[in-house]
Amino acid sequence: MDYKVKKLSETAMVTGKIRFSFANVFEPKSVNGGDPKYSVSLLISKDETETIEAIKNCIEEAKKAGVSKFGGKIPANLKIPLRDGDEEKPDDENYQNCYFVNAASSKAPGVFKVSGGKLVKIGEEEFYSGCYGRASINFYAFNVNSKGIACGLNDVLKVEDGDKLSGGSNAAEAFGMEVDGEEFM
């Protein structure tokens, strides 16, 4: 499968291969009492330079497009969505050697996989925090309580499984027996 970055517009793109964390793509959740939103954290390996550069370019274009929201000039202390996992989440091994972007939307994203050369919608049993894929995202300026660039979430595409990042326990491992026909490893 082709994981090349795809530019959709000056401020919108499809990522290369990334990992999904804090995936709330099936039911919106409220953060700090705000309006419920669908959201996901995109973990981008620092080796995924094409995706990182494309995100930086989209952010720069969103700054230019949003200059009127900033009072005619781009503030020096503008909040941007591309963050360094090594610096901001040093105790979380999943964020090590990664950048991350938190993407959100008030509208439910499409959640897909490829089957038979076509996009197929998938549900919670297949898409989870820890799986790998690609995301269709867009960047835009905001000026509410603070000024910055936000990342909008459009659609996600699962391309392969990964270790779940749910933080929960594994019953089969804990009890040393099968769960619903699954073999204990």
C-alpha cells in the first residue's frame, strides 16, 4: 500500500503512516467541559519526515490564511498543533521519538480500511488506539481565549494492527487461559 503524503489543499492533507492514540472517533467526548468532539492523537515517527514537513507547510499556510483572525499580524507566541513527544510526554514510551498532533471535529470522521481495493467502513472492534494508519486532516486559525492553529479531523484509514494503547489489562494474559476461543500466548 502507498503511504505517501497527499496534499489536498494549502491547509489540508493526508498523512503518511502514523499511529493512532486516544482514539475517540466513534463517540464524541467533552474535554474540560467543552462541547463534545470526535478526536484522535496522531503519533508521527520522527523518521516520517515527509508527513512532518507537510504538516509544517499546512500550518504555515493556515497562519497566512488566518492573519485577519490575529488582528492583521501573526503573533510570536502562536499555539501550533505539531508537538514533540520527547519534550511534552517524556514518561510515555509511545510518544518517544515521535511528534504528535491532536485532531478533532464536531462531525464524526469516516473510519475505514481497504478491502478488495475499496474503502470499507469499520467499527470499534477494528479501529482502536494503537493501530496504524493514515489521517485526512486540515489546519485552521483560531482566536478564542488564545490564538493559534488547530487541526481538524476529517477521516481515518486503518492500515495495520498494533499493540493496543488502552492502558487496560489483558484477561487472557492475566488469567493464563483462552478468552472466547482465542489462544493464550
